[in-house]
Amino acid sequence: MPGPVSTSIGVQSSTNVAMVEENLRIHTFTEIPSPEIFSSQIEPKNVPAVFKGCIKHWKAFSKWKPSDGGLIYLQERVGSIVVEAMRSRSAPVFYGDIRSHERVPLPFSTFIKYCLCLLENRDGRRDAFLESQKHSLAVSDTDQALLFGEAPQQFYLAQVPILNFENKEHKQLECLGEDIQTPVPLETKSLASVNLWMNSMKSRSSTHYDPHHNLLCIVSGCKEVTLWPPSATPYLYPLPLYGEASNHSSVTLEEPNLSVYPRAACLNGFSQKVVLHAGDALFIPEGWFHQVDSEVLTIAVNFWWRSMTISGMLEHMDAYYLRRILKRLTDKEMNKMLHFPSSSMDKTMTCTTSQPNDAYGDHGEQRISTNCGDGSSNDELRSKVVLQDLEPCVSQSLKELISLVHDRLNPSKPTGLEYTDNSSAKENDETNKRKEDLCSINDDPVANLILTLHPLTIQSVFLAMAKDFPRTLEALVLHVLTPVGSEILTRKFEEMDQLISGEDQNEFYRIFYGVFDDQSAAMDSLLNGKELVARQAFENVLDQYMGINLDGPKPAAK
């Protein structure tokens, strides 16, 4: 396999690349990989790659150069075939939302004549030059109004089909197919479409991702492409999933409004920049956000094809895949919310995802619901916990926890974090805010204390509480522990289970739950808290990845 060269050739990293994982770094290949190498070693990684000189053998590479008669050649080849041109109301930026641009029918020859005028304008005074030349162009009154109206807009031939294998009738520029060939890496692919991209003036696409794999080939000119991996989606604030431009970012990258989009402050840490010259090709995997800056009179051809992942997804499995993906993202978001140390997260993820859950329910719940016993305790395990014999770290943790519980229950020191049953709470803005506070580890001393303790220390602390301070333990679980505290505690229990035998596990949970007059109430309190944290994490996922804010304004009904 041809090896990649250093990323300093053809790939310019952003100012801050510390957050770009090594396995997501873009590589540049000076030798063109075979179809087999591309399909087995490059494409499956889903990481962009640059192929230098990939299409220099194309007839289009020598025939389409604007500086060498290429515009006249294209005019003769295509003639007056009407194509859809994109006219921007915000040039030079072309936004994906149709509210910011429109597609207008335009004879290809008219667009070429417009480009010829620009090519002849050597002094850069575009508007003055076009005004002097517009009457010499043999174009209709309608086209003159489009090109030279009172407020002339910039035009861009964007995604004009040369070949379309999914819609045979939709191929406006099929006559150009003879000048290009399928690039070597894609020779075995079932292509979806091949498209022409041609801009007259400098232009920029808004930041977006495509639902297909893409090979962008530069025939003439230069493009700079900035890319972000799909994992950077929360920082790009994608437009709502139900919207017309759901694959576009809502952030203006030049001057992001950090008061509205605070996460965008981290964007530079995820971005990589690639400079493409004539003859180069860039593989942009599906889902990678990218912004494309094109120089004057740049011509490109791109190839789209469906990835093996998408091709292999059976439609009747969609609901299952959706739930699995949302569950994984929700779990990841919960880890962020809880500030869990990576080592603890790794252990938790290992014990909760290494094997399928059974009919008892999701992870965490089985441990709570199946090891409660009948309330009887094990005298041998209980007798091991003698206050004066506790290790110093256990004794100190026990004192701190008891003190925190008593402080929370003291009405003279309200904290606003007392957790009660949410089933009877009224749904209003104040309650929603309180719910968010309850799901945050910030300013929650009980949750933070539990988070810092080793699982076996927690075991000793709770055994001591069950023996000598049972009412304090009961108050902790039923009245003091916040939802985030419930989640952290049960995770610590799961870690503890990995360190002790099954017999000791059962003995511990018998003692722990034996404190409560109503064991079901204790389990409900823990589970309700966990579910509230999970719900908040799920809502965060919808906001970050889907652009859907459940508390925000809903789309107006038509």
C-alpha cells in the first residue's frame, strides 16, 4: 500500500489541534491507492485522505483550464443547455438553507460568457468592468437582468449532475462525461452521482456534512477545505433534524456568537484544513462537517457513493439502531455530566456493555433490584465494622458523610438541593431549572464526596452507617441524595461488585437494604434519581446532535 506522507504536505492543521485524536488526522498520499487498498484500508477508517495528482490524466485536466481556452472549450461542448445555478443573497457565502439562496435556470453558455468577462478583468474592478461589458454579451434580457440587475448576485454552478445513477433523467451535463474517468480508488464502487462545481468569483460553502461518501476532485483552480469529525457535532450546533437544512451548522465560523453558541469556542481544536490544487482529490467520509473556500474560477468534479455501513443497514432494523445509538450517546453525555474519572468510566463501561442485559432491565437496575434480599443481615460481615477499628480514611469519610446529611436536613441551612419525589411536582420553568440543578454535580457536596471515594471505602462506610447510624443512612437515600448522587452511588456499587465475591455482594446488599422499613421506597428513590439524570442527558443529546431543544420554541404549524 502506498504510504501516507507527513500531514504537513497538503494538510494544514488549525491553530489548536490538541483535541484532534491521532486516528482522526488526515493523511496525504502521493501514490494513488488501488481500489482494493482504498476499500480495505482507507475507506473503512472514515477519515479524510488527500490523493495528490489523482486526476492529472483526465482529458478535463488539460481541456478545462480557464487560463488556457478552457471556458471556450466548455461553451462549445455544452452549448446553451439550461442548468440550475445557485444565486446567493449572502455572497460570497452560500448557505445550505434555501432561505439564503435560490436556484435559477440559466443557459450554461451565459454563465461561461459571464466567467469570460471576469477572466479578462485584470485590474480587479469587477463591477465597473462588467458594467462596461454587459451590452456586448449576447444574452437574453432575462439573463441580463439576472447577471447585471440593480443588485447583481453571485452565481455558482453547484452540484450540477454530469451522471446520476439513482435518477437517470437527472444528468444535465452528460456531454462532459467523456472528459472524466472514475478515479482509480473508486473503480469498484457503485456510484450514486457525479457532479460539476464551478464558481465565477471567490466563494465559500456553509459548514455542512453529506450523507454519502465523497471524492472531491479539483480540475482547475484551488480549494481550501476545513473539516471536523462527526464527534465535533455538539460544537457546531447542527440545525434541527426536522429542518430543510438539517445537515448544516448554525454557527457563523468567522465570528461565532459565543453568547448564543458557547460550545463553538472549542471548534478550532477539532478542525483540520486541507489545501487542494488542480489534479488533487480529497476523500470526505460521510458525516464529516466541512466548509469549502474556492478561489476565482475553480472547477471541480465530485463523486458520491453510499458507504458500506449505510448500504448494509436493513430498514426494518432502523428503530433498533436508532435506540442503540441514542443510548450510547446518552451514556457518553452522562459521563460528561458526572465528571467521572476516565478510569472509573472505563470500568463502568466495561461492566455495563461487555455482555447483553437480560430480562431484568438496563444496566444498574439489576444490581439494585435483585440483591435486596429479605432484610436479614449477615452477622459476620456486620461484626467486622467496629467504629474504633475503622481505617482513618474510612472513619474520616464516614464523619464527612454524616455531617453532610445532617446539614442538608437542618432547615436552618437550606441549599435548594433537597430531592423529593418528582411525580407530584408541577411542570413549569422553575421546576425545569431545579431539575437541571439536581442533575448537576456542581455544588453537590454529597455527590462529590461519593465520587472521590474508592468503592471498597464506600462499602465500609455504608456498613458502618447501617450498624451504628441506620436512620442517617435511610435519610441519605430517601431525602438527601440528589439524582446525580444516585447515579454516582450506583456506579460505585457496580465498581465494588467487580472487586468482591458474589457471596460478599449479596451480604452487603442485604445489610444495606435491611436498614429501610420499606425497601421498595429505597430502590424507587435510587432508580428515579438515575432515570432523571438519564433523561437530562438524553435531552442534552437531542440538543447537541439533533438541534432539538425540548424546552425551546416549536415549529409553527402550517
